[in-house]
Amino acid sequence: MKTFHNPHHTLHQGREEMFRGRMVPCHEVPARLDFVLAELQRRPLGALATPSVSETELLASIARVHSARYLDFLASAWDEWVAMDPANAQRDALPSVWPLGNPHGFRADVLPANFAARLGLFSFDSGSPLTAGTWAAARGGAACALAAARELLAGQRSAFALSRPPGHHAGTDFFGGYCFLNNAAIATQALRDGGLGRVAVLDVDYHHGNGTQTIFYERADVLTLSIHGDPTTEYPFFLGHADERGAGAGEGFNLNLPLPRGTHFATWRATLDRALDAVDAFKANALVVPMGLDTFEGDPISGFTLKSDDYFAVGEALASTGLPTLFTFEGGYAVDAVGTNAVNLLEGFQRSAS
């Protein structure tokens, strides 16, 4: 399994986030990736590489998933933030106002001239600081996703896009949940554009992959599945319910499997079997796994109780599909354990796939 890692990820390093009503140091930190990379060097699963993707190809792939006005905003946001006040260079940008949709009637179609308004227009929470290096780091992650997709299109059984910031909360035109570009969706679209007819996206992060769901919600060529904490009590709260099944052409092609806080591995594993049965019924040509490790019992912002050894079994189960499989690095905030847990999952997959 080749791993593509993002050499630009440290450029995104938020100072503080709004978490449960107060400002706290960011949970999403560069050490998360560093621990995974160190564990892959200690327990190699295959080649480690940085992606080699042209700027033209990269931007075209990102634009297949995200809207033009959103990408224009991300590309210029930091410069605008600093131009407003040179002192802003020493603090990150966090949104403070949002346009509520129906039935409240706030307008989102008109692009405001005011920077604070646009920052809110393109975000859904105040926990995702935009920093000097956010755009470069996010683009580097998208390059990892595109390179990993090309591995599968070239006939490889698996590939891993190791990047941060993560991606699965980012939608067509919004960021949040520490995510700015949706790496799993970019990889999925690249697989479709490369000729694979049907792609399944199975999100195993503790938090619902709301961005991925919204991107593919009206499509029948991509099956989106998510096993996550019940949104009545868990972030991102406003999507991820079991009755969200897709819309239009995509009706029946979205499956949410919410579980209560405190769920143990036996129940979680049985739920994974339900998801894998749906993947099999869909007759997918490839599987994309937004690989969150915040299901771990020691995670500071989550609530499942998986142990490090359980991730071997998760990887083995994912390998049982027999499908070409692409992993993207998502959540996991018990930083000291995230490398072990990530490589355990990937090792379990590789051991069963060989």
C-alpha cells in the first residue's frame, strides 16, 4: 500500500478554536500526521511518497467537487484578513455570523463584500480557524487524494492519502469540523472520472461525514455510508440521521448508521457488517474510506470505546469487500495513539487483502 503524505500540512496550524462555548487550543494539530508517519516508518506497509500532481490537474480535480466562488474565497481569504488589519497576521480568522437557510429566509446567493460575512457564508462552525497556510495545506491534501486515486486506477488494490487538515466535513461550498477541502470526495470523483462506474464511500469517523453526504446526496453513482455518533447529541448535529436516504436520483444511495455515545466494539463491528452488506448490494467498483480514528476509547472529543487492537479487525473487515480501497486520514485526537491506531487498521486491511 503506497502512502501519499502532505509535505505542506504544517502550514495549517490553528492557535485556538471555539469548543463547547469557550476558546481552547486546537485539537487538530500537526502532530496527528507526524505520529502516523512515524508509525508507518517503524512498521512499513509500502512506499511513502509525496504526490506529484500538476497545479492544473489539481485545481481541475478540486473544482469537480467544490464551487468556484468557495475556492476563490479560500485562495484569497488570508490576504484579505491581513489587509483589513496588519495585526491580523498574528491571529487566525474565525467566523462569527452565518446565513441561516430555510425557513429563516437568509440569503446565501448574494456574495457579500464584507469579509466577515463571506467567512460566515462559507462555514458552518466557529471551531475551524483559517490560518496563513490553510489554503496551501488543504491543496496539498487534495493532491494526496488525487495521487491515491490514480494508484487505484492503475490497478493497485489500495492506497492511503495521509493529510491534514482532514476533509469529510467540507461540502461543495463550506468548511467546518477542521475541514476545508473534501479529500474523500475529490478521490471519489477522480475514480468516477477515471472510468469506475460505481464508488462507495464508507465513513468510519466518530463524527458524521456531513460534507461528503451533501456532495453526493442526489447522485446514484456514489453510495455514501457513515457510522457515527448519534447527531441528536453529537457533532455536527444537523445531519447524519437514519432517515436521510438521498434525494432525487440519489434516493436510496445514502445510508446513515448513528450509534449512541458509549457504544462498544461488538455493536460497532456489527454495524460495520450492515454497511458492508450495503456496499456489496450496490456492486461498487471501488471503496473510499474516510478513516477517522476518533472512535478510540481515549479520544478527548468523541464517545465510542474501540481499543487499539480493535482496529486490526476493522481493517480486516474492510478488506473482505475485495474492492480496490482508498483511505483518507480524517479525525483522531488522542494524538499519542493515533499513529498506532491508524497503522493497525491499515495493517489489518493489508494482511487480509494479500
